[in-house]
Amino acid sequence: MFFFFVGGLEQQVRQVLKTGAGKCINCGSRADLVEYEKVFKLFFVPVLRWPGKEPLMHCPGCSLFFPPAAPPPPPPEPLLDVLRCSSCGSHWLGAPN
């Protein structure tokens, strides 16, 4: 016998508390402060809902939920520093020093 299960857990916006309250840490667009709820779906049908613990930031552009005090992501490491030889300090691939 073969049983196929399709289900999952996702977060959904319940109420927007403040529009444009911050900046998205993923895409950089404006993010809203929201109350959210967690939704358990079985075969794409919502079966169970329960409220989230505390308000989160939500980006409508990329649908990311993140805490309001999340630090911004670190800046990318410059490529020339990655291509630097660890023993002598010169750049690889003939890049200028």
C-alpha cells in the first residue's frame, strides 16, 4: 500500500500593525510590522491556525518574515581579498595588488 501525504506549515499575515516600519533584510524594500498566524495545511487546505507569539516584520515583495531587531546581513567580502594568496599576500589570476 502506498500513501501520499501533502501538507505543511506556513506563516500568514493576520493584521498589519504599521506600514513601512522598516527595511527588508533580504531584498531591501519596505517591510511592514505585522501580527501573524501559523497555518497547518493538509492537501493545500488550511486545517489548523494559531496566532504567532510576537509581531514580526513582513516584506510583501519577497514574502519574508523576520524579527524587528534583525541585524542587516554582513556586506559581501571583496572578491580581490578572496583571491589573495594566504602565504605571500599577492593576488591570484594576475589581479593588481
